[in-house]
Amino acid sequence: MLAIELVADIIPPVSTSDTIQKAVDRMMEFRIRHLPIVNDGQFVGLIAEDDLVEQLNYQTPVGDVTLSLINPYVLEDQHVYDVIRVFYERELTVVPVLNDKNKYLGLISNNALIEYFAQLTAVSQPGGIIVLEIDNKNNSLAHMAQIVESDNAQILSSYVRTFPDSTRMEVTLKVNKQDISAMLSTFLRYEYTIKATFNHSGDVDNSRERYDSLMNYLNL
């Protein structure tokens, strides 16, 4: 997904001629801490709540305020991961979106980003969640998908979490099946480490113990 696809026009920008009071009121209305400054469709900058804290006269034009943020925007054709990076690194509540001619196209709010993640991770769809810990050399999503599909299920979403100075990683799978007990047994059979499970039927905390017992029985 590209940045332009997340743009919304619900929150209007301010101009350099607007007063600080108008900017403050708008921030309070939409519960945000940043606002784009736009003159005749051209992006001027992003004013932050912190820029206004020491202002004594709220009738002062926004254009007279010194802005603390430098180039806090993304271009329309940048990937959503770039948007997330700007949100995170600059600690923003909105991110302006521009074209290559510095024209303001709209903004992305943190609420829009949350909605995107809700869709991306299929949180509204019923199913089970499996958290695996694996070695980064054995990160085969195709094999994990094969295990899930062998139980007549599908992976709705997945994501990977890495850890500094470690060869281990955490893989979270959201599947479209709530009873994942048979699936977990297969993961254990292939020696995956199951860190956590959610929304499943039955207690699988002792799955490894029961699996080992079964193997010992079959080897008799």
C-alpha cells in the first residue's frame, strides 16, 4: 500500500495567516498534537503542540512561530512502511502527504494507521493465533503455511519480530481456525518452539509432553 491510499481530508490544515488560537483549537478538536501548514495548496511545514507552549499571544499568526520539525512528510508514492517509520522516528500524530512538486495532498492520521494495521492483521476475523520462536536460518513461511493448510486452514496474516544480538526470531501467525490443537501438534512434531497461542480450543500448554508420550508409545 502507498501513502496516498491512506490520505484523509477530515482534518483541515492551517495557513500561515491563521492564528495560534485556531491551530490550538483544531488540535484539541481532533485530538492531535501536529497540524500541517498549507498556503495555496503548497506545504509550508508542520506545526507541533510543543512549538506553541511558550507563545504568550494566541492571536499571533502561525507564520511567526519557529517550527521545530524539519521535513516531516512523505511523498504520495512512498510505501506505508515509510509512513510508519516517519510516525515512529518523529513521534507524530499526523503525517502530511505531498507530490513531487511539494503540493499538499492531505494527511495520514495515527487513527488511519491503526485501521490499516487492523485490516493487515485480520483482527476482525475469527481464528487462532500462534506465536513461534525459530532460528532465522530456518525461516520458511512456505513450510509454516504447509503445516497450517494440512489442517484445512489458511494463514490470514503473519509478521516477524527480530531481536538484537540474537539468531532467534518470533513469527506470529493468524489462522482462520479457532481449534488449532492439531496444528500445534504438527508444529511440535517438526520441532518448532511454540511461545504462545490464543483463541484456540483446549489446553495445549502441555502439548510437548503429550507429544513425547505419544512418540514413546509408538516406538514401543
